[in-house]
Amino acid sequence: MANSESQQERSPSQLIDDKIQGLGDWRGDMLARVRKLIREADPQVIEEVKWRKPSNPSGVPVWEHAGIICTGETYRNKVKLTFAKGALLADPSGLFNSSLEGNSRRAIDLHDGDEIDEEALKALICEAAALNQSQRR
């Protein structure tokens, strides 16, 4: 079976597993940690992989609940969690530290060695899911 065929048959969760393993460094560990927290915060979250292209064949992990909650992009020196509707979310802990000038998105850039405020991140995930649900009505 060709590699491209086997990749198409894999579930989004399996593709995210592959991405985490393929990184093989602190970025994979960080992406795995935030993924675990997202799943704990919202057990109904749906994992997707979007924006697959030749320059990024593994795509971008996306977590959804009644719409996109956030994406998990990896760069050479950071893992970026981008919240699609971040500008509409309260962020009392000040987790958002990137894409602050946008009209709708906000992001959290995580670097090697950064600590994650787990409770604050879980609260942000829950708030984003609740916002998505309220806007569907």
C-alpha cells in the first residue's frame, strides 16, 4: 500500500499521533501535553487535521466542538495554539501572548521549557466550546 493511501485511511487522531511522534523533540512533547489538556477540558472535542499540503503533508491539528476551538501549529522554535474566536474570550490569566492585534483570533505561543497553566488553559477551552455552541443556536 502506498504511503499516501495509508495516510488517507488513518483517522485524524492517528494523524495527530503521527505528527507528535514525528517531531521527536520538545515540540512533540508540548503538543501532546496541550492535546491531553484539551481532551480533559472537553471530552466531546473532535480532532481534525486540516490544511495538508506539499509543504506541510502532516497538516495542522485542529480541535473542534460546534466549530473550531483551536489549532496546534508547530514551528522551529514554538508550538502555537490559535483560538479561532479568541478575541471574544475572557483571558483573566493572560495566556494569550500572540496574534493580539487580530479582530477574531488570539494565540498562545509555547516555547521550549515553558510551563502551562493547566487550569487556565482548560477554562479557555471550555469557554471557546461554550461560545461555539451559543453561536450555533
